[in-house]
Amino acid sequence: MLQAAAGLQLSSCGDTLKTRIDLRTKPAIHPRDKSRVFWLTSDKETLRYTAKILGQEAKAEEVLGQYQQRIDELKKRLGNQLQQLEIAVIFYGEGIIYTISDRATLVPVVFNDIGLRYKFLSRGGNLEPPLSIEAMSDYDADILFIVNVAEKPSSFYFQHPIFRSLKAVKNNRAYIVEQETWSAQGMLGANKLLNDLFKYLPQGG
């Protein structure tokens, strides 16, 4: 939570930054907090709106521009692969397995910005819809990201009979990734996620 002394509160909630504004006063925010604002939200319109309130519109456009440059560079590196690849993301925790929805969390936002095809479950009432281990085969794809919530060694996944049966594992295109990165939020989280995508998506990555 970021708090402004003059009536503006900013809080990270899911993938948006909610604002509560006292219009009778001018927001007074510590310069350090101003810079944090731009990294706490990946919703572009919310970021622009918040930046306007703070008088930091140029900074917001700089942050968004840098993000878009990275998106464009990744698309360029992927080339024809962009239309050919299908991605799946599995979060593996102790006693629970879940995947992404089409709207929840930062991951589909970044995937959509890149133009990636990905498997997902309709959200329903869950931010990350749960899966049964038996349903894993439904989420086989060209590339599989296994988010290691359970902090298991890589051998656990690659020697597990169900994981070993998946196309991505057989083709060495399954990657164990960190929960801290794949559950992050905001523009900072988007850039962390892009770091992994630059590392793993291009053929031979």
C-alpha cells in the first residue's frame, strides 16, 4: 500500500492499481513512491490515469514505451515461431495444480501483448483455475512452463510419468520457472516475465 499525505491512496489489487482520491486536496507523494507507482500496475489506462494525477505523465509514457520496445523485440526474435507456438503454463504446488485463465493474473496480459497462443481455463470464480493431475495431458503444448510453487527439484518433474508423457517434455521445451516471477504483478512483474520469455521462447533458448 502506498499512501499520500494529502488524500490519495494507491494499492495493488490483482493486476490493477485502485485509486481513492480526495479531490479537495492535491496529492503529495514522496518521490520514491512516485517511481514505485509505475511498477505496481500493468493496466495501461490505470497507469496513465494515475500518472496524470501525479503529474508524471511523461514518466508513464517512458515506462510503457520501454515495455513495448521489449515486446516488439521479442516478437522480432520469434519471427514465424510466433504463429506456430502454443504455450501452456502449469503451477505445481503441494496438493494443488492450477493453470492460468484468460483474464486473471499478469501472464495472459503479457502473452496477449506479444500475440502468443496459449491454453487456459475459463476463470469462473477462480483466479487460477485448479486442475487434476489426470487433466495434465489437456495442457500439453509446444512449450510448457512449470511454475515450481512446490520448490521441487527439476528431476521431480522430468521423471514424473505424467510430465514425461507430455510433448513439451519429450522435445526438451519444458522449463521449470520460479513462482516469484510468474506470480508477480505490475510493470516490474511484466519485465521479469519478459526476461524468462526472452530466455526460453526463441528456438534454441
